[in-house]
Amino acid sequence: MFFRNLTLFRFPTSLDLNELEPRLAECALKPVGALELSSRGFISPFGRDGEALSHRIGDAIWLSMGSEEKLLPGAIVNDLLARKLEEIERKEGRKPGGRARKRLKEDLVHELLPRAFVRPGRTDALLDLGHGLCIVDSSSRKSAENVVSEIRHALGSFPALPINAEVAPRSILTGWIAGEPLPEGLTIGDECELKDAADKGAVVKCQRQELQSDEIAKHLEAGKQVTKLALTLDDHVSFVLGEDLIVRKFKLLDGAVDALESTERDDVRAELDARFALMAAEAKRLFSVLEPALKISRADD
């Protein structure tokens, strides 16, 4: 169990989460109804058959947002609707109007919903109480905000906002490629994205390439700035940091995983527990490096 993307939010470290578990229980995932398109709620981090809806190790809390979504492709609905309209026109010699077509489509959807396949979904989140940090395993800001919104709904109040840098992140990322010193432990990887400062300007994407090279330097001289940059922290974590402050392609490397594999565990629960502890520790350590480097603002306590 390792997060692949980190979308981060700050909340006050003074926030009281003592009633978290019973509040989550009130917002647990319920099976999607026969005539519903989707359902969303909290599930156990250890699987849908688990009982506890949160899991805490030290100052790290693991939450999981579950979902069920009916698969009802628009192409199928539109095809059946077209057949219905053709049949009506053939029998009655007229084309149904706009309201009639809308009503027919709604009737079709209600008819198909109970028989539609259900797709389960899951998004994990980590609450770092020490930093006042909510980390959602998603590269989509909208999807991550949906998870935060569900936590807010469960708690009644959850003043978490997307992290904000006091300086433009692209200027920091550009400086690192240009030769400015990196924070201790960070090294540049082999992937980046550069954009022209002008609206709708040129975009250059580089992969598996030496980034501190003459070729990249020419792009910088032409005025392009770095908007995504691959980095490694102490040979423990590799990731791609974007100017939107979302950490993508988050991956634990051998330096971190070796410690996990050297310890024997008796069951799956213990294995997941150890993986979460390791992932949480590395994610928090990464944030501790990025916070001062990017001048990330703290939440008001």
C-alpha cells in the first residue's frame, strides 16, 4: 500500500480529531441504490470487510474514501433512445418534441440503472497531525478536494486548504535546473516540463534526459521556465514536483523498501500496517524538505 500521487492540504495542528472514528461511521459507504448513479462514503483502510474506518500510527492517520458508480455509457442510452424515437415516428407518423425526448431518455435511464454494472473505487488519504497536513493519493485537484469535502462533511468542520507557496514554484524549479543549490538530500532526476512564459507558448517535455545540459540551458535562455521536475530524496523517494505543488509519480526506492523487506510479518494486516508506516514517514520527511524550500505557508492555528 503506497500512495502514487500526493495532493496536499494544510489544516490547523490544533484541530481536535478525537471523535473522528464515530463521525466517519456516520458517513460510511452504502451500496449504490437501484436508481442511483453513484454512492460515496468511508471504508476501512484494510478493505471493505474491515471494521475500523481509520487507522492511526503515531501522528499519522490513514483514511479511505470508497465509491460505487453505475456504468451506464451515454452511447448505449443514445442508441436505445434513437430506436425508441424511430419506433414512435413509424407508428404515429410524427417526431417527438424536445420535452418528449427528454422524458423518454429519463425513462430509459431509470429502466437501465438497476441492471447496470457497478464499478467500485477507492481513494486513500493521510492525515499528518504533526504538520497539519492532509495528503490525498490523487493527481487530480478536483478528486482530492472531493475527499477533503467528505472529511469536512463527516467532521462538521475541517478547515483544510490546498498548500500555498509564498514564491512562484516555477521560479524555484527553474533555478534548481539552472544550477542554484538544491535543498540537502534532493537531486535532480531525468524528467521535466518547460513552458514559455507567454500564454499558449511553447511546451517542451523531456524524459530520460540529462537536465543540467546545454540543450536545456538553451531553453532557459529562451525564456522557458520549469513547470514539472523529477527529483529524488536521499535515494529513498523519487517523484515529479509540479508548479501546482502536486507530487506525482511518488515512488519508494530500494533505500526505503529494503528496511521493509528485511522484517518478517505473520499476516497481511501487519504487512499493510508496516507499509503505511513507511510510506507516511517518507511522505512527511519529503514535506519537511519541500516546506522551507518552497516557502509553503502554514495554516492558521
